[in-house]
Amino acid sequence: QKEVEQDPGPLSVPEGAIVSLNCTYSNSAFQYFMWYRQYSRKGPELLMYTYSSGNKEDGRFTAQVDKSSKYISLFIRDSQPSDSATYLCAMSDGSSNTGKLIFGQGTTLQVKP
Amino acid sequence: SQTIHQWPATLVQPVGSPLSLECTVEGTSNPNLYWYRQAAGRGLQLLFYSVGIGQISSEVPQNLSASRPQDRQFILSSKKLLLSDSGFYLCAWSVTKKLFFGSGTQLSVL
């Protein structure tokens, strides 16, 4: 079993839809959770950063962490064609000072105009 | 503000040729530095990380090596490239558990 599981998609939605992207994980020691957005042939860009459980909102993006279920989500409201990208979840237990992260495989999202 | 520079953006190399990819970080001191590889349809694989000058940790035994000759410079090398070395190579740096990536190098070994 992989430490982090992420549905690779692709996920196709119409413009304006609410998008839900999800990851499950097996290591209960994970405390730091991140979402990255990666456009084709570009480096991943840090989108959301959450420590421990709870919700965090930034504009149209909301990150949720449910540590009891070992499940994290990224919601995108009023999705735009510019949101079309691959979304990667990442997490760490924070036990080392190196900042090493465990990544999901990434979900490819296409928002159609 | 901190910025990370990675070059070249695209590289096509024949099998058996050497490789040198360079990455530099500006606006921070003593960063942790990383090399990741992303193969087509696969996730990010950590290759090397460094917590200081001359300090390199290898995550995956392979045909590649890394060096950190200066505080904000990280180099990925190979003496002889294999077909399996093809992929998207990303340099990254971290601070307070957050990881920031460069723009990547698409390497094709033919």
C-alpha cells in the first residue's frame, strides 16, 4: 500500500463547477499537508499549506484535513479554465528538519469553458 | 523575496553522454536543497537532498550524483546517461516545512 493515494483522474468539469480533489494516507504521524498545482511542463506551485486538522480557505480554494479518517481534500469553487492543471497532494510528519515530503501521484483537472 | 533558478529548460542528450544540471537559490541563506524527478504519468521521486555545503543524501541508488559546491548552488550530474534517466527534473528548496520548486528541466535521453 502506498503511503499516499490520489486518484489520477483525469477529471473534467464545466466552468463554474465545484471541484473536489482528494488524497488518502496511511501514516498517522503526518501533520503537515500541502496542495500543489502544476501546469504542463512547469514546476509545482505551492497552493495551500495546512498544519494538523481543520479547514483553510484562500479565495476560491479550501483545503480540508480529517486526520481521524486520514483524508485530505482540496475544493475549488467557481472553477475556471485557468484552473486546468495537475494537482498534487503532499504531506510530512515534520520529524526531520529536511522538509522531505511524500507526494501523491497527482490528479489532472480540465475545466471546460 | 526568494527565487530559484534552474536551467536549462529542455535538454536532449544521447545515451552515454554526461549530464550537468544546475540550480541556484536567491534571497535566502543555508537553504535545504532537493533534486526530484518526475517521470511521465508518475509521481515525484526524491533523488537527493542537501542540508548544507558538501552534505548530500541520496534517496535512490542510481546513475546520478549531486553536489553542493556553494551554499545556494545545487548540481545534478551523471557520467553516462541511460535511456531510463529521461524525465522531468526539478530542483527545490525548503523553509519551515514548505517546499518550493524551480521551473524544471525536461531531459530526453535518446
